[in-house]
Amino acid sequence: MVKEFRYRGVSVEELQSLSLEKLFELLPSRARRSLTRGITDGKRKLLEEAKLAKAGKLKTPIKTHLRDVIILPYMVGLNISVFSGKDFIPIDIKPEMVGHYLGEFAMTNKRVVHGAPGVGASRSSLYVPLK
């Protein structure tokens, strides 16, 4: 039996039908403050694109540099590519992501993997045979 996800006691279907005022009461304070201070033109354009993609009217994938957009319930199920500073990282938005920022899911750094030192890296490496 699969457990149904509930955001603070509210199912995803109920979340999508809530008005913005009721939704703001459920969000954490940081997200609530960000949304009540207003939505800039860039964020508004992204949210409108998300609505079009959800309706199936948008053919191209959504790509954005905006990492500080709050994930809202109607965005669940979309695939948005977020810029990480080098590449666009595709993100499948799940119900558990509601209330978080897009940038939290597109890491800007990756793990450093150090290789063996090359010839000339140190004084002792001058005497290391190449084969």
C-alpha cells in the first residue's frame, strides 16, 4: 500500500484547489514572506509558463535561471530545467517539493575527485617512472 503524501495534513488535490491566502497560511515563514512581498516580472513569466505547460499548450521545455522561485502546488508534475552556473539541471517536481525553492534541487557545485599527481607536481615526482 502506497502512502499518500500530505503537506501539513492537506492532500495534493486539496492544495491545488486552495486559494493563495489559504496556501500562504500553510507555507513556512520564509516562503510566505517571499510571496507576500510580490512577484517580479521574471518570476511571473516563469509561473505563467508553468501554467501553460501544465495545460499542455507549451511545446518547449521550461528553462530558467531563477533559482529563488517557490514551488507551488500547481507546479507538481512539471519538468523544469534550472541553471546551476554551468548547465541546466532538469528537475521533476514532486509533491514533497512544495514550499521549497527551485535552487535547492539544482546543485551548484559537484564533488571534487582528485587524481594522481602528474610529473612535475612536486620535487619527488621527478623520479617517478612514467611506466
